[in-house]
Amino acid sequence: MDDGRPIFVQIAEMIENSIIDGTYAEETQVPSTNELAAFHRINPATAAKGINRLVDDGLLYKRRGIGMFVATGAVETLRERRRREFSDQYVRPLIEEARKLGIGTEELKKLIDTGEEQR
């Protein structure tokens, strides 16, 4: 679990991925800070920092004395945010590079379709 990014960021992203893929459905409980810390062999404060980041983003909420749960609407919130990030990180640069190379919209669509067919 070390790809150069802070561990708490990696913990938060792992939980986000599990929310998006349905492992943790909305209104279901996620692992506790102590469970995450033990499983990943990290400091509980680091795990808590990752969890708190998701709470601050409105993706998780606490039920006093019970634990942390996935908020209603978390899946759509994550998908919308990741779509924006995907567009900023991949689509905009792709379009800019295509323009530099004189590739028009229709040709770019064909290239994408062709790439899909080759999978």
C-alpha cells in the first residue's frame, strides 16, 4: 500500500472505490478505524484521517456507538466527481493533442471507436 501518496489518501480512495463498485452500498457500515489499521498495519490515526476525509466530503457519516456508514447519494457524488476528474485528466488533454495534430472531432471519435473494437 505505498504508491508514493500519503497512506490516508490511499485509504480514503480504497473506500471510495468500494463504494463505487458496490462493495459498500449506501447506508451500510464500513470497516472501523481499528479494523483498517490492523488490516493494513498502519497507525489508527492514519486510518482515521482517511475516514475523516470521507466524512468531510459527505460520503460517510457516524452513527454514535455503532460506526461509520456510507451516506445516501455517495455513489452519485463520487461518480460526478470522478467524471470531472476524468475529463480534466484525460479527455481535455486528448482533445488538445488531437487539435495540435489536426485531428477533427469525427476522426477522433472514429479513433476512439476503433480503440474500443480492438479490446
